Amino acid sequence: MTRLTIEQARQLGILTGKQKKALPKSLVQWDAKLIPGGMWLQLPQIPPSLNDWKNWHPMMQAKYKTDLTASVSGLKMAFKLPKYPRALIQVIYYFATVRKRDADNYSGKFLLDAIKNAGLIDDDNSEVLQLPEPKFRVDKIRPRAEVFIWELKRGIEDVEVLKGAVR
């Protein structure tokens, strides 16, 4: 698995600003790799819930979407990730705390828009994209979001095969 250095991440626009000290080892970093039949992306933060998002100022919303798209684009370039015309995308959120969360509030909209705008998928409409309900896990040390993107070649029958591939 290839990891970007902090300097490489800054050059790609994934990290901005000055870091005063080295990142702690427990901190999750942007990462990606090709897996059989698709790809895996790791995001160092969990995207906001729709309930949080609606309370943000519109300029803050636009900046978040722009930054997320730029970061995913950086991963695409750094790891030479392909573009899929049809895909199944599974999102797994690793939260630092154990509590009930509503799957509807973590629909993955921001991630899908960033993935589409970065050029990893052709479109995010329901005719070419399958999006199962997100999964919630707990990792108190390394909260993060992981995105699995599988290429669908034949259509809906691929979905049943891939559902078992997610941990």
C-alpha cells in the first residue's frame, strides 16, 4: 500500500496550511488502493451528517464540497485510479463513539458528488450506480470513512456477489 508524505499531500492540495509538528501515528491519512474488481478509498474524517450540513453557512458548504473533490482528485492522480461507467459504492463509517446513528443522515451524498466530480465514476444516478445502505463501525483510535467502489459490468446481478465482499 502506498502512502503519501505530508509534502506530497500538500502539493496535490489534499492538505493545506502549515503543520507545526509531525502527525501522530494514530491519525488516519488519505489513502487508496486497487482491489480485485474495484478500489478502496480512505478518508481521514467522517463527512458531516445531513442534519449538521443543513446548519452550515452556504459558503462553508461550498468550500467543504470543493475541498473534498480536490482531495479525491488528488487520490485519483496519485494512485492512478480508473474511472467506472457503472459502479457499486459501499461506504463504511468508523466513528470514535458508540451511539445510534440514522443511516439516512449519512447517505454519502457529499462523497458521491466528490467521487463523480473527481472522475472516478461517470455519473451518480440510479441507472448506473448502486448504493447500499452505509455501514457503521466503531474505532475509537482511528475514526474515518472508507469507500469501496466496484465496477459493475453486467448490472444488478453483480450486486449480490459484491455484497459479501465488504467486511
